[in-house]
Amino acid sequence: MQKVTETRKNELLSILKQRFLKNAHRHPNKPWEVVEKALLENSSALSSIDQMELSGGEPDVVVFDPSSSDIVFVDCSKESPTGRRSLCYDQAALDARKEFKPADSALNMAKNMGIEVLNETQYAFLQTLEDFDTKTSSWLLTPKAIRDLDGALFGDKRYKHTFFYHNGVQSYYKDRGFRGCIVL
């Protein structure tokens, strides 16, 4: 992963701060100064967050557990990040496709970015904060028992309700991507 230049770091920190201040409901009682300090101390995380931003994820801090001091950046774009769509679930699914292969897989792209794909619990919580994926859908980290049967989970929000579904791991759709997170 490419190191973030000083100019880009300042630009990214400005973007993240503006988003953070605008969306305080995602991270109650979390001061920006604490977040900024953690970012400045972790160049590899900053690089990953930059990749989230550049691929359309609009990363912001989300507090999943108020008792934790973790700082968790999550893709908070209204729809699945535009630069991370049309992907099958994982590398094995990509390798198994004989024709019409997508450019990559969700898990592989997340790994290369240094982030984790959201799981069902994280996705469900994110949907309580705002309405996400009302026109798109997002792959979710799938339990091994389901993946072993060539299935994978995805979610979206329709009719003001969060839905979870399944698909074959080799499938991909132009409006399905993935949301990721990184813990500082």
C-alpha cells in the first residue's frame, strides 16, 4: 500500500474532520482531537482510510461499543462505495469463475486496502444510525459454515428495514459492493 504524502495527509485530515463534525450522531462523546492523534500515530491506518476515501467510502468514526476506547472508521457513503462494486465474494469464488470474471473479490480488495468487511452485527448497527444502501447492497463477512456451502451474505435497506440475504459466492452485480472498517 502506498504511503500517504504530507499534502494528501493534510487534505485527508481536513475531509475526515469535516465529516466527523457534521455527523456527531455516529460517534457521541468522541472528541476529534483524540481521533486525529490516533490517525497521526498510525500511518498504515491512515493509508487504509485514504483508500476507503478514494474508492468512495466516505469513512467516518462509528462507535459500535460505547464502553470501548477503540476508534473505528467505517464506510459511511449513502450507497455501497462506487469504487468497490461488481465484485464476487472472495478469491476462491473469483478463481472458480470460468467466464465473465469480475475485476476482483470483496475480501481480496478489503485485504489489499488493509480493512475488514463489515459483519452482520456491524452492518445492522450502522443501519440504525442512518439509511444506507437504499439503492445498492453490500457483501458482508460470512460465517464459515455458510461459505463452505458456496454461499455468502449481503445486506441492504428497503422500506425503512434492513434486510439480509444470501447469494452464491461467485455472483456479482453492478450495484453490490462492500463496506469496510478499520480499528485504530
